[in-house]
Amino acid sequence: MRGIGAYKSNHVQNAPKSQLVTLLFQEATKRLHRSADVEKFDAAWIQDLAHVRAIYTELLSALDPETAPALCRRLAPLYNWCIFELIAAGNQRSTRKVIDVLRVTETLLEGWTTAMSQPTRQSA
């Protein structure tokens, strides 16, 4: 497993920023799927929620209002909502809240993937 771990680490460290956002949303989605389908709220469940909160915190801190102010005004409250819902999910042992965040995360992943797959528009 050491080789696979090194490969994954190197892959992430050398990825362009746009791909890193995709990787973060993919990881969040994977962990939220796992957390939404549990019968036991154990340490692993709490750890998954904490990891997704950390992902959203990182995404929030990476927003650049000088570059895209309108986008940041929309995303910042959404990222904050996800963070607070995950905190509430952990406190209340609520898979319903996890599922709500999962739906938002899947939508964000889909939107980001679509945006990154489209060729950049060039002005005439």
C-alpha cells in the first residue's frame, strides 16, 4: 500500500488548482455517502464528518472575492451552511443532515466538473 499512497500523494501535490477542487469535492462526496448510510455512529463516522468539514473550510478559505466577487458571495454562505450542518449532524447523530449536505456537495461537484470540462471562452 505504500506505493499507492505515495502515488496518490504525488498526484494531489502536482495537480492544477482546478483539479484539486474536483478532488476535494470527490473526497467529500465519498465520505458523505459512507456517513449517510450508517447504522452505528462510531469514531469513523465522526472522523468522516470532520474531514468533510475540513474540506469545506479549505474551500471557503480559498475563495478569492477580488477575482470573482459574485461567485464568492454565493459560495461562501453555501460552504458555511455545509460546515454548520455537519456540526449539527455530529451533535444530533443525524444522517438526515448528512444527506442534505451530500445533495449539495454532489450538485457542486457536478457543476464544477461541467465548468472545468468546457473550453474557455475567448473574447472577439
